Amino acid sequence: MEGMHLAKLEAVVEKMLGNLADMRRQNAALQAELAVKKEHIVGLEARLHELTENQAEVSSRVTTLLSSIEEWEGSQEETTVDGDDPDSADEGYAEPKGGGLFSLGE
């Protein structure tokens, strides 16, 4: 009877050792996968930082352009208020015959 108990105990121990080896292999695979994921996250964070900086730069440039347009519009309104009609500046100007400096065939 003791032999049967020992055989049963040996089988249980062997099974546990097999499970332990499997778990260690799974752990190693998961650790490798985790390292790859962490590296990917670092890359994504760097890209996010780059895009955020780019967005801030574009926003600043657009704001500057809009301010320039507003200033230009303001100067155009001042010119119109002073009595100069910007649309009438071309009166008396005639387009050269043939379409300009580089007309072909005339």
C-alpha cells in the first residue's frame, strides 16, 4: 500500500513539475511580448509628442495669418473711408492687346 501512495505522490510531483516548466515558458513568452509592447508604447508616445508640437506650431501660424488678414482688411477699410475706392484704382487702365508681354502670334 505504501508503494501505491508513493507512486501516486510521484505522479503528482511530476505533473506539478511539468506544469511549473510550462508556466515558466509562458512567463518568458509573456515577458518578451510585454517588452515589445512597451517599446511600441514608447514609439507611440514620441509620435504623439511630435504631433502635439506640430499642431501647436500650425495653430500659432494660422493665428498669425488670421491676424495679418485682419490687419490688411482694416487697412483696406481705412482706405475706403478716406475716400479712395480700391475698386476704381484700375479705371483708365486697358489690358494690352494680345494678352500681355508674351503674346503669341501678334
